[in-house]
Amino acid sequence: MGDLLLLVLPAIVLVALLWGIATALRPRDAGTSEAEKYQRELAERSARHYAAQVQAATAARARLEAATHPSQNQQQYNQQQEHGRADGLQSNRTWRGPGST
């Protein structure tokens, strides 16, 4: 029994020592902590909110532009209408002699 104890005890100590060294050298858990998850979620929500704000501002600017600057077709139509009125006013101001209609 004494000889068996002299052989098994150093083997158990050696296995325990190797297990301890392997555990110490093994990389730590690569998972993210709760704080890191919260920070990541907060950053994502902030980015989505910022993108929504930019989109809303762009839409508001487009509506403002549309309201203050008529489209090219509308401008052309307005110019034609003004040109037509100017021709009509000019023809009314032209002196016509007697007997003309």
C-alpha cells in the first residue's frame, strides 16, 4: 500500500499542476459583458435616432424647397402666362386708326 501511495500521489499532484497551468493560460471568456452589450445597444439606438432626424430634416427641406421654388415646368408655365398677358396688354395699347376693329 505504501508503494502504491508513493506512485499515485506524485501522479495526482502532477495532473493537478498541469490542469492549473492549462487553466491559467487558457484565454478568458470572449463573450461580452452586460455593460458592453448595453453600450452597444445604446450606440445603435443613437445611430438610428440620428438617421431618422437627418431623414426628417431632409424631407422638411425638400418640402420647403418645393413650396418656395416652383418646379421648372411651373416656372415655364408662369413665364408663358406672363408673356401672353404682356402681348395682350401691348396690343390693347397700340393705336388703331378710325374704322379698325
